[in-house]
Amino acid sequence: MNDTIEPSGTDGTGVTDGTGVTDGISDAEALRNLHDGGDYRRLAERTADPAVLRRLAQAEYPFVWHAIVRNAAVPADLLAELSVRRHTTWNDNYLLRLLAAHPALTGPALDDLVVLVAARLRAGDRPYQAVLELARRPELTAERMRWLGHLPGASTWLRRGITRALAERPDR
């Protein structure tokens, strides 16, 4: 699975003209013609229409949530809404990792994600990759990231990873 966030319409599933029209069908119209989870995912990957992304976020498919977060056009408030979605521990942790790496998640929403990741860490869900993505974010203090590494549920491996991520940050 591609973990990078790319502009909508560059994944080869269709050409969009920036107005939400792909292959002659608007993305809003495409919402009415979704047959399976793959259709949801493909639309989530290619659309730049925030209203369509919001409708797709209501789907119960976690891989659609992942596709939405990988879409560079996703609004920041929708990222925050998706952060509390739950499915299975693996899917939840992957979603948290994608959210932690998304450049549009900033300010209070990013702070809320740190709190959420801390709670999941304490619960034993082991969202280690999300913690490491957060540690790479220069807008979060090194002290706060080290704090995550000392919570119940953190491991020596995680603390070492946080130290490496902090050392590689551009603000260092």
C-alpha cells in the first residue's frame, strides 16, 4: 500500500480537472454508483471534492478511511473526525500513523491526536508507528515526544525510535 500523500488525480484512476469531474462523471454523481468497497476506495483516492470525501468518511470500510487520509485534498477538520474512528487495533493504528504524518493536521487537532495516541498507548494498543510519525513533526516539542515514550505501554524500542526521530528533525 502506498503510504505517501499525493495530489488527487495522480494515481492513474482518472483525470480530474480540479472541479471534481473525472472521466466525464462528477465525483458527486460517482457517489451514487458505488458498488463495493473498491469503488469507495478509488473515489476517495482521486477526488478533490471535500463534500464527497465527507460522505465517503461515513463508510464502514477502514481502508476507505485510510485512502481519505492519504488524499492531499482532505480538509483538516475531516482528519480530526477520522482520528476517533475505530475498527480493529491494526486498522486503528495504521489510521493514526497516516494522520500523524499528514501535513494538514496542525494546531489543536494535532495536539488532540497526541492525546489520543497517548490514550491508545496506555490501553496497550501499541500505536508505535504513530508515535514515531509524531516525533518527526517539528511543531511538537521534544519533551512531549519523550513523555510519550515513558507512558505505560511504551517500550525500549519505542523510546529509541523517538530519540532517532527527534535527532533527524529539521529543527535540530
